[in-house]
Amino acid sequence: MHPPGLFTVNAPMGAKEDWAMGYNCQMTRIGDCLRVKLYGKELFEESDRKSKNQRLAEIEAIQADPSLTDLQKRLYAAILEPPDKEEECARNRPDRTPKPGRLKLAERERFCHLMDRNFSLGHKFITLTYEKPDVTLDEAAKDYENWVKRMRERYGDFKYLANRSFQQRGTLHFHLLADLPTIPRAELADGTFRDIWGRGSVELKRIYSLPMEERRNKLKLDLIKNLRDFKADERSYGKRLFLQSKNLIVPRTVKGDFNEMMEKLRENGYVPELVETRQFPVEYLNYIQLETYRLTK
């Protein structure tokens, strides 16, 4: 039996498909792009959480693959990196001093899915910088919220996905993707756009290269590095990892049988076109295969 409602677009955060007990793949639809993680043997819900040793074995197989570039090894290893249990232990033991965290697989994938689904060519990449050296995260959060409010008053509603990074001198940067309309040249030239921030410099770039099918996008890797560095800083403990507007579309990941789900897509009129595929040998799964498809009708 095929699962009903594959890839419901506006699924609630954290929603799961429970139609099948066993599965051999996970699929995430992002617009006209389909991301597939295919396993060499069937998995079951009770064994869904992989052990740290299992993930380390997968990473070792990736690092030993001579056909991969260093950049590919970095990216694919990051996808499979074992989650850090230290932060969970700290939360369960109030007497323990909080330590810098480690970016988790689920956090990284959630950010990438939001980025890929909601932003594309022509959208904006903005960096907001402080002039003064010492700014707390709480102070910065209020400044950012006020900036978004003033921006919407002038340019209308827009979507955003933002993260933060600490400069060497200790103060903050905001880096964000936004689907802002075209900003009048006159307002860029006379400082009107910059003054809406009013806390320092503002850098605005148009996104010229951001294909959803491309896993190795430089902008994405840079933003992931910001997330990793931010979470590793002790000042970020207890703070949100990234900032997102409420109007973002949240892609949904479903689990099931690869052949059945692909057939379901075809029955719904979609033609999956394979764009990229990469397979890694993994002892306890036989292999993991990452595939990207372009969906057309």
C-alpha cells in the first residue's frame, strides 16, 4: 500500500510518517528537487537512531573513498557526523557547567532544508555588523527584531533565515537570506537602506548561484560553518541556533520503500530525473546512497 499524502508542503515542524514499520530510504522534497538517502538494507523504526560507532564507521568509509574530493568528503561526512551526547548530559545534570555545543545532524539538515526550499536566485544575502565591540546576544536579538520590523514597514513582508557569528574582536555579525524586493538604487546610495539597521555597516548582495540540486554550494557551506562556530562558543549556550521568519515553508521528510514511493510520484504525474548520485560502502548497512532528482511534470 502506498502512503497517502507524500510530501505535504506545509507539514508541522517535526511531523513524521507512521504508515510503515520498515523502510529502506528517506526522501525530502524541496520544491522541484528531491533528496533521497537510500540504504542497502531495510531499517526499522526501533533501530532508526544510529549509534555513534555506526556513524563513525560511515565517515571512515567516506574518508577512504579515493574518488571523492576533499570538499565532498567534508560535506558528506558532515551529513553523517555522530551527534554529540555531551549537551544532553549537561541538560540532565543541573550541577554540570555548560560546555560549548556541537552542531547536530538534525540541526544542520533542518537549516539546509529551510534554505533550499525558501531561497533562490535573485534573493538577497545580507550581513549586518556592529560598530561597537561589546554586544550581548540578548541585546543583539532586540536590535535584530527591531530591524526586521522597520524593514517590513518600508519594504513589505519578507521571509528570512539568519545566523550569527562572532568576530575576532568579540562583536556580532548577522548573516541572513531574505526574499526582499529590489531595493531602489537611490536608497542604497544615500544610506537610507543602511540607516534602517543603524548599528554599523550593512552589506547587501544578490544571490546569483544557489541551485537547490547542488549539495556543495559555497554559500551553504559558509553558513553551516557559522552555525558550527556559533554553537561551539560558550556565549551561545541556551540561545537559538538560527533565526527564521514564521512564513518559511518547512520541507517534510518521509520514510518508506524506495520503489513504492518513486512509483507513487510517477502515478501523481511527476518524472524524476536523476541529477546526482553517490554511494558509500557501510558494513552494517551494505551501503548508503545519496541521490538528487529533479522533478518535472
